[in-house]
Amino acid sequence: MILAVAYCAISYTRSAYRTTDLRPHRMNRLLVVIALLVIPSASRAQSVPLIAVDFTAGDGGPATLQTTHTYYGLGRPNLLRAAATLRVGTSGSIRPVITAEYSASCPLACGDKAVCVIAPIGGCSQHLADLEGAAVAAGIAGRVGGLLLVQATGGVAEYWDRARYLDFTAVFSPVSHFAVVADIRHIAGHDARGDNVWYFPRSFGVRVY
């Protein structure tokens, strides 16, 4: 369906570039085709689940390499999280949601809270801190057809310090009450010396609802 809509839009754009004939009936035909494709999918879309629980794991992804005082080149923290998402209000294919989660400390040698070692610039070199702690976020979730749900939230976390983040999640549910989750987020905060640091972790996991 999405590919068909994109094809129609591209075809119309190409035709518009080829000619100055932009008469209303050409736009009306495009709108009718898009409506015929989108309306059936919208009618089949299921509701956003009332409660969903995620278990995901992933690497720290791209992150801060250097600040005024510190080199961060010795490792990247992982993100191991359990999250519960609550739908706000009545059922519907597009609904506001609230998410609460907890990220466990990495069991491997990924983050580090030890005193840093002296670097050539006279500062120090160490691992980025573990993404360990609780977080809460609010946003919106929407169904795309019967198998896919997308969710975008923004929130605050208590990791090594107070941090802010934006999170984007795609949920593919081939069977009832079970789904595969892909998650990316941007986390911004300050390290122990007050310098700005950021993370861009990517995670995968499962959802039950």
C-alpha cells in the first residue's frame, strides 16, 4: 500500500515537471487513487494496545568521542531495558501513550564508573557511563495496517545524571500478543565534569501485549 501511494505521488510529480497542465481533474484522480488505497488499510488497522511490555537490548551506537576534559574512546555502553507502555484514553489506531522503563547496568565491560586515567591533553580518558536507571516518556503511537505499529516519545531519565531523550520505535506483530521491536533513541546529558555528552543507541527485542 505504501509503495503504491509513493508510486502515485512520484508519477504525479514527474508529470507535473513534464507539463504545465495542472488542471484540477488530474489532482482529483490522484486523490481518488490514494483514498482507495489508504481507506481500506485504515479500516483494518487494529487499536493501539492498552498495555504493552518491551524487553530490548542493543549497543550504545554512535556517541560522544571527546569533551573539553575527557576522551571517550575506550568503549560504548549497552542499553538493556524493560519498558511498560500504557495507552491513554479509549481504543483507537492513533493514541497518546506513556512509557516507564528501567535500564539495567551492562553485565559486560562496556560502561565504566571508575576514576579516569590521564590523557595526553592533560585531561582524562575513560568509558562513557552505563545507561543504568529509570526513565519516563510520553508521546504518540499509531497503527499502520494490521501488522505494524510506530511510536515516538520524548522523556527524561535518571542514568549517571539527569538526561533527556527522544525515542522512535517500530513494532512488527505477525501473531497476536507478540511482536518484534526495533528501537532507536537520542540521549543528551552531562558527564561528571559538566560537559555535554550524547548517545545514539540502537536496540532490538520483543514486545508482549
